[in-house]
Amino acid sequence: MPLTMAPVGAEVTVKRVLADERSKRHFSDLGIAEGTKLTVFSSVQGNVIVKVCGARLALNRELAVKILI
């Protein structure tokens, strides 16, 4: 299921990133890769704020739907 569907407060694990190689590299630079644990802080209309690697990261809906959990 996409990250946009994760409940607020849940700790989830990234199963797959659906993107081209350039975008996958960008996600990896942000700390998001297969096996990474994320905590969902907020989700409003598909826009998500997550905690990853000790930092908060805001992802718009377009990016969040590419992350499968």
C-alpha cells in the first residue's frame, strides 16, 4: 500500500520505491530506501510528514504515492 494510506502515528517499513533511477537516488539521499523505517507524523490530503533517520521530512502526495509500505 502507498505511504499516503498509512495511519498517523504508525511506524512503517518501506517495501519498495516506485520511481526511475534518478528519483530513487533522490529518495535514497533523503534516507528513504527499501527496508527503511518511517514514522508517520501527519497526513493531510495525501501530503505526508514522516520521521526518517532522526529528521522530519515533508512529502507531497505525488512523491508519497511512489513509496510502498
